[in-house]
Amino acid sequence: MGVAAKDSPYASSRHQLVSMFGRQPASHRATAPYAKFGTGTRDQAMNIFISKEHSKSSPVIGNPGPVYDPKSSLGTQVSSFNTTLPTWRFGSVNRSRLGIRMTGIHTTDPELIPGMNVPGPGSYQQYNGFGRQPDSGVASNPIFSFDKSTRDQAGKVYQSKETADSFAGRNVPGAGTYDTYSMNGKQADAAKPSAPNAAFTKANRFKDPHTERAKLLPAPGDYVMPSGQGRQVLSRTQSNPKYGFGTTERDQRDKMFISKEHEKAVLGREGPGPCGPASTAKSGLGKQVDSMASTLPSYGFGKQGRFGAKNTNSEGPGPGAYNA
């Protein structure tokens, strides 16, 4: 017998239908986009830029219109584009405090009275109008003086081309003052090449150069021939080895090691004999001088007096002095 769907405990969870509107919880279903009415004001909507064409078609709303606040041109100008004109007013200085302290003309301190302690017309120091002016506000006029140069120096000053043409040739040396050099021989002027010159030879006709050169060479007997025996003094000549008789003594020769077989042949030659100073037998009694021999303990008779022991024990208590 089957169970009705409404009586099944899984009927509500297994056959529950989810709405297709709104956000879809199932991952295999796409949530459709949705639109809603905006909550912004009209002023905010008008400030949103959509496109250039929308901006041209929309009326100009951001302008303030004819509600401008013109500022006064009198007094201090708040705009940086307008210049504030200087202002003048009547002074408020107390006349009764005239001459208290020295002050300037444009002061606002009532205690500083303008016009007091000002120097009179004759107190100013007037500088001379001639010469160099120490005041920076006054320009110094140019100074002219007579020239101190000589006529020769003045004639060398270039003034114009016409003046230079009129003095042309004045300081040029005359025709006879030039130092002419000879055209023959070597030319001292670098601009003129020296012509080649030829000369007769001065050598003797009957002198053979080979004979003259041979006269300067040494004769066959003038050479110093070093000996070929012994040590050669010339670096290109090799010195041969030389041999000589030995000068050592027999005692020195016997101490030379030649080979192990030679050493066996002379074994014991330098050793001391049975009666030599090294063969003296040391006594086995008493202290041993040889470190390889042990010194045995020794005993001796005592040297103390006979009655010394009795006198030493005389101060001890007697047999009946003990407390038993």
C-alpha cells in the first residue's frame, strides 16, 4: 500500500519549489539582473556625466545666475586681482607730548611725536657736485683729462682707415737701410732655399784606404794569448776540471764515511783497549756514580755516647708514680 505524498515526512523538503524571481540559491541557475528605482536627488542626477551630447543638450543649472555679490572698491580689497589703494587719515597724536622721543613721520604711536628733534635746513651735509659722488642716488659725471702720451704713441693709435692711409709709409725704413744677404752659398733666410754646391775632393791620389786602415790594426805578435790550461779568464772559453792530491791527514781520512762495508773493516779501531781509561771498573760498594746502577742502602754503627740514653730517660716518672 503506498503512502500519500502529503503524509510523507520528506514531502516538504523534497518537493519544495523555489521562486524563479530574485537571487537563485542553486549554483546551476543564473541569477537574472534586476533594476530598481534610484534614491538620488535631482541635483545629484544632473551632475552625472553621461556623454558629450547629453552635456550640450542639458540646460546650464550649475551657474549661480545673476546672484553675484560685488565687493566694494573702497578700502581693503579681498580679491587678489584688485590692488588696495593707500589710505590717508588725520593724525591722533597728543600735542601735549611733543618732543618726548624722536620718531618718524609715518608712526602711529601717540608717544612718538613726528617732527621733533629733526635737523634743521643748515644741519644737512651737502656733498660737492663735482668729482666722484659718494651718494648712490647721484650719478658721477665722466671725467676728462689731457693726454700724457707722446707723439710717437699717438701716431700708433688707429683712428680710421683714412687716417691710417695718410700716415702710410711714415715709419717704414728707407731703401738703404735694408740688410741684403748674398745669393751665393748658404741662405740665412728660411724662405730662400740654398742651392746645391759642389767641391773638389781633398783625398791623396796615391793612398790606398785599405792600407791605411791596416796600419791601425795590431801586429801578429801584439796579441795577448791567454793560456789554455787552468782557469780560463775569457767567458767564451770553458775551464776544464782539474784534479789534485789530497792534503788531509790519515786521522781525518779514517773519519770519512765511504760505505757500510768500509765501516765494518775499521770497526773497533777507535775503541778503547781493555786497559784504557774507559775500561776502569767502578766499585759496586758505596754510592754508585753510574745512573744505571742502583745505590744499595748502607748501615753503620751509632756514634752516640753510652750513657746518653740513661740521662735522657731520667726525667720520666718511675714505676710507682702511675695511678693504676
